[in-house]
Amino acid sequence: MKNPLDLAALDAAVENVHRAGMPGLFAEVRDGDQVWQGAAGVADVVTGRPVTADMRHRVGSITKTFTAAAVLQQVESGRIGLDTPIGRYLPKPVPGERGDAITVRMLINHTSGLAEYLPYAYPSLKAYPVLADTGPQSLDDHRFTRFDPAELIGMGVDAPPVGTPGGTPGVYSNTNYLLLVQILEQVTGTPAERYVTRNVIERAGLRDTGFPTGPDVDGPHSRLYEAWFGMIDPPRDYSSYDMSWVGPSASLISTVSDLNRFYGLLLAGEIVGPSSLAQMRRTVPVVSQEGKVIDYGLGLHPTRAPGQGTFWGHGGTVWGGGTLAMTRADGGRRMAVAVNLQRWNGLDPAGRPKPHPIDDALATLYRVAMYG
């Protein structure tokens, strides 16, 4: 039987991302019973310690799929209504007409109209998305800050709305998922991290996935290097960081192998039921944090190529780290890629990110991994 994975092409593609300027990256691709794992570059630019494919990694907003699945489990049990106004669960954080107009579904698919709190929690980012007017100073100021999620939510709720409840395109906002976490805790009487761990992570049999208990990543891991669009040169290590700035909306630590297992089981209906999975795949247009309009469901978004099957998954970034995990709708092909540098693009005179060889090299890796 012919191997459906082009191992040589995958080896070359991951190496080319490193040669294009990525300090280190690692990945796993599965096709049926066949598995390829690859890594290139270094986990530490000072010591030269190499990256390996089994490293644990901060996976950022991939956490949102786990949180969304946990909420949908509560929808299945009848404790949460997808189209129930959030004011019924949380009358204080989003009071009055807004709480009556925004539903649970609007939080999960980012159509609530609630603004992103990050530019208010990090003052040097306040001008975002005008990147040239931002700076990385706040990243250092808040390295070990313990944020109160209620205060972060308040920043997003008090900020000028970015849309009307239910309107499209929606606007991606971490405020939405911090509110989902509070709803989950309200109806279960359990801290969200504990609920997600017991009912999603352990249910999926993930051995190397969990929420951080401190600022450091336990187990083998890479340093994480942040360039902030060329304003940090050389890029700075932010691998040790208090993740309360995102909490259970983007703080999860995992491995590429665990991510492929999770999305395969999710799309097979093993984490939530078929009706919930169908809801997760109902998409609306949403403006991503990069300013692009994407199709977004309930904690999932699709990737399509002409003549190829649809893949579902999520991407994630933290300060210095990035991850993308995508699984074909039938679960047959799965890809997870982790990188240890973020915001590598410099800015042009108009303040827009300039093309970088890493962009093309990563796009090639994703294409070979999903369709090659």
C-alpha cells in the first residue's frame, strides 16, 4: 500500500520554515494509521538546544475549541441554552439591554459586538490595530501580573462596541470567551479549568495537555520568542509568563500529538454529540485579529482548498508562540504545527506587516501537510 504521506516533502517543508527565519518548529501529520513527526531548528537560541516533536507548547486560542466543547456539553445537558440571553446567567457583567440581546451563541462565534479587552489591559497596545502606533513595553510590564478575569471582562464591556449583537461580520474578541468561562462556572459550580480538564481533556485521553499552574511550562518545551513586528530586535524570550491575561480562553499547554488526537475525536462526535458538532460547524463571517474576514463556527473554523476536503480546527498565538491544528472533516488527515517565534513581519511605511519568507514557507508546510 502506498504511503499517502509524502515524508520527504514534509521533511523538506519543515526545514524550509526554519531556513526562512523561524528559530524552531515542530509538527505532526497523521493520515489514517500513518504518522509523520518532524522538527527543525532550536528550542533555545542561546544554548542551541534542538526542538523535538514531543515538546509541550502554549497553544493560545486553540483553547477556545476546548472551552466551546465544554459549553456545548452543558447545552446537551439542558443547563445552558445556545440562544439564551447571557443576562440570564450573568446579570452583572453585561447588564440591561445588552445582556438581554447577546446570546451564548454570539459569545462562542464572536458576534456579540463586545470589544477586545487586550488593548486596555496592555496600555502600549492601545492603538491596535494601528500597529505602528503600538509598542511591546506592556508585554514586559505584565509578565508576572495576576489579572482578575472580572476586571478584564469589564474593560471589554466598557469599551466602545465593535458591532451590534448578532450582526455580521463579527469581530474576534477574547472578552467573549472569558464570559463563556464565567457562564460555565456559574452553571457547573466548578472552576472552568477543572471542568474542561475532567470533561474534555481527560475524556479525550490527552496525556500532555493541561492548564498552567504557574508562569512556566512543565516538561520539555521551547523558549518562545516575540519580535512584535520588528520592534523587539533581537526577539525576546517570553516563555515564562503569567497566563491570567487570557485564562481558559487561550492558556492551554499541549503537544502536537495531543492536538491531533483531540480534533480527530471531536470531529468523530466523541467529545460532543452529533447535533452539537453540527452547531460547531455552522459558520458566520468574523474579522480575525489579523484583520481578515474568516468563516467561524462555535470554536472551530474551516480551511478549504479547491478540489480538496474541508479541514476544521483552530489557530492560536501567545507572546512568542504560535500553533495551528487542522483536521479533515472525515478525521482521516490531521495536522498540528507549533512555532517558537511570533510577529516576525516588519512594518512598511504605511504601518502594514511586510511579507516575510516565513509566511510562504509556512503556507507550503500547511499545504503539504493537509493536501500533499
